[in-house]
Amino acid sequence: GQLFSLARIIRKTQNTSDKIVVVVGTVTCDNRLIKVPKLKVCALRCTEGARSAILKNGGSVLTFEELAVQAPLGQNTVLLQGRRTARETNKTFWSCWFTKYSRQTIR
């Protein structure tokens, strides 16, 4: 699944206060953050550092089952999309044009 750092979530949702951030992936902690705003995050997985940083600042971490109860039609939610270049195909084939350390093999 996709990895979403806490810094990326904060950067993408600066103007959306009081909305639930929905992430289909894993939320990871970012140690460079000094201040974490109050967030409501729904994710498949959440690391312990990210969970403690969110809960310490008055936020909440939801599962998709809890989201279905709170917002059955998806009201007040923001769905974040992962990086499209994080696919295995891009790592294998696209990098061969720019680096000499690619994973492309001659078949």
C-alpha cells in the first residue's frame, strides 16, 4: 500500500479544517514536524509514532468501519491520493533512462 507521511497530510489539508482525512494506505510519523494540528484521520494502518502525535494534539484516528458509521455517505471527508510514481513499474523501467543503477534486465 501507499505510505503517507504526517507532513504530507498536513500540507495537503491546510485549508480543510474539521474534515476527516481519508487515506487508503499507511500513515507514518515525520520526526521533522514540530507542531501537528488537530486532525481526524481515517487510514488502513497507522504507525505508533503517527498515532501518538495525532492523539497528543487532540485529533483522532479512525478505521474504515468507524468512518462508515460516522459519515455513511462520505460527508465532510477529504480523500488523499498517493503518488503515481511510487509503483513498482516506475521503479523498474522508468529509472533506467536517468540512472545507471536501474533494475531493468535484458530478457
